[in-house]
Amino acid sequence: SAVISQKPSRDICQRGTSLTIQCQVDSQVTMMFWYRQQPGQSLTLIATANQGSEATYESGFVIDKFPISRPNLTFSTLTVSNMSPEDSSIYLCSVVDSSYEQYFGPGTRLTVT
Amino acid sequence: GQNIDQPTEMTATEGAIVQINCTYQTSGFNGLFWYQQHAGEAPTFLSYNVLDGLEEKGRFSSFLSRSKGYSYLLLKELQMKDSASYLCAVREATDSWGKLQFGAGTQVVVTP
């Protein structure tokens, strides 16, 4: 199974600022994704991070708010822009391996004040 | 879209067995996952079923019946550390490989 790390593990940010979350995988993976889990809710897919091209966003999520980079097959970043308290969530990096099993990173717990 | 139903909560005694059922309705099925999630932590992968039948991994087993839209996760020899939320998730054939539809989760409480 892939080993996924994220930085930071948690942060408290002020309204209107931006935070960039990093995701590092210990092996090359074709498929990498970003999820959000709001308090008391289930996980929701934000976007697919495509290597070498623009991310593919799910309905309700836009690039201006959640820009994503994927410079190579082991690394991706998600930026949460112009934050509001409604963005307080756990943000999770996820990968699908060659067996089509899907794993999640440890998450970044974001609190916006 | 699809409905994924699982019980809200189950309680069992340490050393016992608990079976968590999950039913789903999908327009095109491409795999069913079970995850364990402790409070405040990320989901941990438990199993992935794409074909019918039972898969066993130590104390945990997962079963799938595609024709019935049904799966269960079996936890044997329960330990206190098994107290957690268990998430059933389905991958639809029409969605991207990474898009999973999650059930609301089943909170398992293990008592001494």
C-alpha cells in the first residue's frame, strides 16, 4: 500500500488568508485526489490532481478557490484561498494504487477564525 | 447518484463478533471499500471488493454480493481499539477512479 504524508497536519488561519497543503507519496502513483471532510460529515471529493495538466474539479468546487498543483507522480498541493469559517474542515489527499485500492493521507485539520 | 445505507451504531462486547451491513444502489458498480475511522483521524483502508464473495484479512472479513447490492464487514475477536466509525464506500463505474460515494458510517462501540 502507498504511504502518504501531508503537511501541515493542522493549522488555524484567519479569514481571508490562504493555506497551501502538501501531499507526498512514497511511490509513483498515477491517480491522486483531494477530499474534504467537514465536521460531522462524510468525505467529499474536491478534485482529481492531474500530473502535467489542470486539475479536474467536482461540481461545487472551482479552481479559483482550490487551486491544485501536481508537478510529478509523487507530490501534489492544494491551496484553500480566501478562507472563510465555512472552509474549516479536514482536507485529505488520496491515491489509487496499481491494484485500484484507494488510500487516504493523515489529513490536514484546518480551522478558520 | 446512489444510496448507501449502513446502521448508525452498533455495540458489542470485547471478544465478540460484529457484522456491519451495507446496502447500495448504483447505476454502474466498480468496487466497494470499507474504511475504519477513529475520531479526529483519517480513514484507514480495510478492504476492497470488486468480485462477489468473502475476503478475509486477519480479524476482519468483507463480503460482497453485486446482484443484491449488499456487503458486510465482519469484525472478529473484538478489541477495545476497534471502537471507531466504519465507512462503506462505493466506486461507480461512470465516475473517475478516485471518486467514492460514502455511507454515513457505522459507529461501533466495544464494551469491556
